Amino acid sequence: MRYNMLVFSMLFAVGLLLANGISYSYDRAIEAEMADTIEAPMVIAEDGEASGGKFIWMPGEPATGGGGEGWAEFVIDIPAAGTYALWGKVIAWDGNSDSFWVTWQPADPDENPQDTNNNHFRWAVAGGEAWHWDRINHWLDNNDRLDREWDFNKAGETVLRIGVREDAAMLDVIFITDNLSADEAEVSLRDPGPEDATPVEPREKLTTTWGKLKAQR
Ligand SMILES: [Ca+2]
Ligand SMILES: [Ca+2]
Ligand SMILES: [Ca+2]
């Protein structure tokens, strides 16, 4: 009997460790239309199929050129130093409407690729006329499309800017994760839900509890 209890306790402890290990990760989904700043001609538009019923784009007709102006900026608090990846839920209906510019400061410099045309910040969006996920890449001169990663050396405020490169490219949701897998099935991509609401600061909660405990002594 005692032996069973011991085995049970050990299994329980191992289970807890595993659960904590697996849950040690960060991700967050943000509606594109919830950007902190949206600069025209990037605008919010409505679509019943989009998450939240809305998306952002620079309006344009199919198979026509144009773009290079307007952007959306997101102020994002990251919880810890580390390496992060971004995914976008997008529609790109033709080769003239399938790219954005992406900078994420302070990992990226304060540079406006709409002025500099720096391909390091050019995101070649995977084509498709229905909403689909695409890992944010950079599309380099030799036509390589390499998945991007951003290193932040401390927690805190970051600024993500999605700039128009080609008009009519559409963005519905941004997904931030420290899971660097390129395999869509291994990343828990999702539309924004309750878990993505502005998080309560757990450290503050702990401090309060600890303070109360000390006061009760
Ligand atoms: Ca293109
Ligand atoms: Ca276009
Ligand atoms: Ca949306």
C-alpha cells in the first residue's frame, strides 16, 4: 500500500514537471485591425470570413500593381528575452498583391524599408484566395524565402510594423510565438480568443500574495 502511494507520488511529480516543461512557451494572437496605429492608405476593411470580421490592407484591384505606402504598427509587450517568430493570417490573390514590409524593433533597426527597399524586411506572402497562415519570411534577392526570427535581449515593449509593399495584400491576424518550428501543425496557430486578452501581470499577483502573507505573520 505504502509502495503504491510512493509510486503514485513520484508519477505525480514527474507529471507536474512534464506539464510545466511543456507549458513553458509563449504565444499570442492579435487581430490586425487592433493595431495601435494604422496609417493610410492602409485601412481596416470588413470580411465575414475574417477573424473578428475585419482585416487590414491597402485596397487594390486584382492583378494590378501599386503600394509602397501606409502601414500598421503594433506595440507588443514580450514576456521574456528570447527568440520569437511571427505568422500572419493572410490572403494574397495574385503575384501583384503578395508582399508586405515587416520590421520589429528593437530586434530590427529603426529603418523604413518603404524608403530603403531593403529586401531583408520583405515578406513574400504565400498565395491563396482564402484566409490561410503564412510564417513571416524574408524574400532575398536570390529568391530565397527564409523564415525570419527575432532576438530580444530583454522583456518589455517592442514595436512591430507591417508596411504595405503591394496593394491588395490582406492581413487578418498576427500570431507571435517562441516556438520556432516551421511546421504549421507544431505551432498552435489560432485566431485571437480569451487567452489573448491583455494578460494580468502574474508577478504582481505573486508580490501581492507574498506581501499579504508577510503582513499576516
Ligand atoms: Ca509580388
Ligand atoms: Ca496589387
Ligand atoms: Ca481580423
